[in-house]
Amino acid sequence: MAAYASTIILICLAVLSYFVHNNAVTISILVLLAIKITPLAQFFSYVEKQGITLGIIILTVAVMAPLASGSLPASALLKYFANLKSIVAILVGIFVA
């Protein structure tokens, strides 16, 4: 039973997240279950080590997409950076990094 405990927990979380309409969590859990029950399970150590980095890269690409596509004009971007809250957020981000 202990060998299947993590699978049962993941299935319960997937069902719960489906019913509360949290699609991101549902899809994430289903991907993990698919990896777990296939030969791809050998890549779990890679996912554990590099998952956060990969997720941050994907989020950064999504945030930068409007700038790269041109749908966010440079003038609007400069206006946002001139705000005191933006400057503080940038400084805190630099400090944390």
C-alpha cells in the first residue's frame, strides 16, 4: 500500500483540483501521473532538480511575449518604469536575486 500512497494522493488532488476548476494544478498532476506510470519515471530526478528553473523560464517568456511581439509599446513600458512602485519593485527584485 505504501508504494501506491503517492499515486493515490496525486489522484485525489487531481480530482479535487478538477472540481474546484484549478486547471493548472489538474494538468500538472496529470502530467506527473503520466510520467510516474510510464518509463519516463526515470526523469523524476531531473524534474525535481530543474523543475523550478524550467517553470521560471516559461513564466518569463510569457511575461516578455507582449514586449517581443510589439503589442506593448516602449512608451507604455517606460511609463510603467517611471512609477515609484515599479522602481521599488525592481530594486527589491535586484536585492533578492
